[in-house]
Amino acid sequence: MKPAGTAEDSGIRVVKMKKGPFLNRLQANPGCNLRVCILASGSKGNAVFVSGTAASILIDAGLSGIEIERRLKSRGLDPKDLDAILVSHEHSDHIQGVGVLSRRYKLPVYISTKTQNAAASQLGNLHDLKTIECGSTFVINDLAIHPFSISHDAADPCGFTIHQNSTKIGIATDLGIATAMVKEHLKECALLILEANHDEEMLINGPYPWPIKQRIKSRTGHLSNAASKILLKELQHDCLKHVMLAHLSETNNTPQKAAHEVGQALTRCKAHLHIASQNTCGALLHLK
Ligand SMILES: [Zn+2]
Ligand SMILES: [Zn+2]
């Protein structure tokens, strides 16, 4: 009689998991698929934590390494359990802590060639560099990640969708306009992180010099509350559970204005609306 086959024999992919308190918590909660936490969002620094059952990643690390560690720990997450950092583009509010965290925790950094070239001096030596390309899906354990091009004044900026089993989340901040491609990629997400950068009137009447106002309003700048509302209106569907408004300007927007204006889009679903903050870590959301 043949011995019982291993999981590998049966074609099931076995993923080796790191041990640690974070994994123990996941195992204690077997129904959990995806966890998402916006550690910080805005022009002074951005970082999003996402975990599946077998992988924990950061999308951008735009605060100091110490501050990112502090915010992870404030939500019971151990930076030692991270598996990778993904970089959306080279602006310093997205990469400030990437190099130090990569070296400290021996983390691979997933980044496009053009972004890496543009960011090289700020990143320094990386523990491991993994080249990604907009339009090409890559896999980190149980997370399937798809970077897609967005319109922003950087070398090769991208948004991301992340699939785990049948659940999909989408992340798009730092975009001047929501192109047809952006809309296509962000369809059917259970959770969306969308930019709501500025209130158009506050920006026009605000203190910024005119060239900066022009840059923010341009097709390669940042998405206004009004534009975010139009985008969300198109993207909403019955299974959309959470919408997190992100990259709010501290000068040209308020959480109340963003929530009021963009929230009006949610006419056909009961998604929870969250506002990401620059100074405080958001809640750790569990998607099942
Ligand atoms: Zn930014
Ligand atoms: Zn940017």
C-alpha cells in the first residue's frame, strides 16, 4: 500500500510561514483572510500594512523606520513578521523608511526599474531588490499583487490590487485623474483605499503658490474630493465593504469635507467609510 501523500504530492502549494506572535494570532482566527491598516497617509508620509494568511507586506514606507515600527506595534503587529515592502513611486512621502526597514529586517523591496533608478540615492543599499512591472502580477506567498499605472508626476507610479483567494482590495493614491485603466483595475474590490486629496475651493483659495496649485490640480497631480466621489460612484457594488479615503491634504481639505463629499457617492451599497490620518495609525480591519 502506498503511504499517504504529502500536501505537495497532492498539488496543494505548501507555504512556509514565519513563526511569531502575529502568526499565532492569525492561526487563532482561522476565518480571517485579509487584514489592512493604514499606518499613515498624507504628504508627510504614507504606509499601508496588508496581511494574508501567509504574508505580511507594507505598501510604501514613507515615515522614518522607527515611526513605522512604532505604529505597527501600536496595532499589535511585529515588524519582524513583515515579508516585503512594495513601492508605489519615488516621492519621499512614500519611501523615507524603505531602505532602513529593508536593511533592518532583511526585507525584499518590490519596485519598478524606473522608480528604483529615481529613488536610488534615498533608498541606499537594499537587502534584496525585486523588480516589478506595471501590468504584471507577482505573488508573495498567498497574496497575488497586480501593479497598474496611474497618472502622477513620478517616473513610473503605480496603484495596486491585492488578491487573496477570492477577495480583492485596491489601492490608488497620488493620481491626478482616474483613467479608464484605473477604473477597470479597481472594480469588484471588497476594500478600496482611494485618494481624496483636496477640496477644490480650499485649494484655489488657499495659501499655496499658484504653480503648486496648478501641479496639484493637473492630470499628474492629486485627486480632489469631487473627482474621488465620481470614481467611487462608478466603483461601488454590493460587496464593497470598506472605503478608506487617503492622502488628504492638511492645508486644502478636512476629514469632514472629504467624508461628506465623497460619502455621497455611496448610494448603492453599505460600505463603511473611513478617513485615513497623517498623525495617527488607523484601525486594523479584518476582511473575511
Ligand atoms: Zn504622496
Ligand atoms: Zn506622489
